[in-house]
Amino acid sequence: MSQQTVISVVLPRFKEFIAELPDIQSLANCSDEKLRKLWAGLGYYARARNLRNGAKYIIDELNSVFPNNKNDWLKVPGCGPYTASIISSICFHEPVACVDGNVIRVVSRLLNLQSGVWEKSGQDKISCYVNGVISNENPGDFNQAMMDLGSIVCKKQNPNCTLCPVQNYCTAFKNNSVEMCPPVKPRKNFQNEDVFALIFLKKKSDEFFLVERNKGFLNKTIGFPLLRAEEAVSLSILISEIKKFGYNTKYLQGNFRHSITHHKITGHTILIETPHHDDHFLKMLRFFSFSEKNQWISKTHLKQNLSSSLDHKVLKILSSI
């Protein structure tokens, strides 16, 4: 849960998650709908699915026995090197290094690494170093101490070198080059995108249309139908196509901004009123290639059925009219 999400947000959600899914069996049997609700607002929804897939693997392939070493944890779906090392060292006392951003910063300063840190060779060098000095008796404590050292003392900005317990071993401190280690991590290029959120409303029954998305960066989430600008061509053409099916459309003022993975999104919201009984609706869904997994939800239950923060931003615009 804490991957790409701050702990202050994670903690209350973690307690709720564990209360609802207290063991591996309940996690493996959790429905898509319940899993989405428990994970709503945390983002990166593939993590929730990976957790459930991992639980199923442990039950089906390992007879509900947890692996006790890094190599076997790496076979569990959704479990990468960092997670495998964390579990193996803390829970099963295997002396394997956990290398996160804090550890990279500590080691790069210990070794005075001012270049190549973010390349594979640099990452391998850091991992090799930590694996060479890790405690065989208390590897879990060692890994946690290294991460705490980086987050509390050897900070990115204003490191407290005077209190550092490994100051005597720090080459960067001796060379007065702490601020240059590690070098600035190259930024990944973000792709700017325009996205259209379509709010279909049955005015008579006050119901809204939600789909389970089957493509794009919010794949497998439930929310308002979305079209990327490259699919819809332009706002005017999109509205024109919708009107061909005989629907009233209204462009809602107030764009929303959203970032996900390497996309910076500018969102536009379109309200579309549909008749209570509509023979053309399925044709329109097929025209825009929307998922057949869909449902009409009353306004009073709308918020609790949305599974992404992007959808909640759309809902906020809708609520303002």
C-alpha cells in the first residue's frame, strides 16, 4: 500500500483492509467489487490485484505455506525483488539486502558515488555493497535501520551528519561532497493528455452510468466512461458524434487535473442526458468501444462505487453544477 503512497494515507486504509481481509484465504476469495472499494483512493490498483493473485498462488501452489526465502518469494505473482527481500529478511531472517531510495542515498554517500548511481551498474554496485555488509544474525533489523538512517539522518536535504552513526566511514563526508551524492535522478518524461469523462444521466430516475474500464491507464477500475483525445479526436467532434444518437449534451465548465504513472492529464467533463428507456444506448456503447461490464447507479450510491481519485474529481465537477 505504501508504494507511491504516503504512510499517513495508508495507515487508516491498512487497518480497514486487514479488518475486512484478516487472512490469506479471505484475500484470495475477495470479489473485484469489494477489493476495489477497499483500495479506492490509493491509486495503482494493479497492486491490489497482485496481492490477491499472490494469495491465490500461495494457497493453490504452496498449500497455504508462505515461502521463507527471497528466491521463492520472487515466484509469487506481483512480488518483486524489493518486496521479496523485505519479507525474507524481516520475517524469515534471510540476510538479503533491501535497497530503496533511502538506502541508495546512504550507500552513495558512504562510497562517494557522484555519477552512474541510477544506471544498472550503479544499482548493482550498491546492492552488492549492502549484501556484503548485512548482518547475518539480524538482517531484518539491519535493513530497517538502513532505511531509517536514510529517512531520519542521511536525508536528501539538510542531512544531519553530526549525529550520523556511520560518519567515520562516510567518504562523502570526508571529501565534503555529501550534497553531490547521489546525483540528481533523471526525470522521466511525462506525456500530456486530454481526457473526456462522459457522465450519462437518466434524469427521471437520477441514475448514472458506470463502466469497468477494459483499457488504458485505469484498466480494471470502475468509473465514468473515459475517452482519450486521440480516440475522440476533439471535443467538438465528440459532442457531434454523441448528438447523432439523439442525446442532449452539456460541456461542464472547470477542467480537472490528474497525474498517473507518466501521464499528466487535463480532464474535460461532458454531461449527457439519456431517456429512461433507450434502444440506441447499446449502439453508442459499441460505437465508442466501451466495456460491456457496466451498471446504472443512483446518485446517492455514486460516490461509494467510484474506484479512482480521477472519478472523484469528475464527481466534484458534477456536484458543482
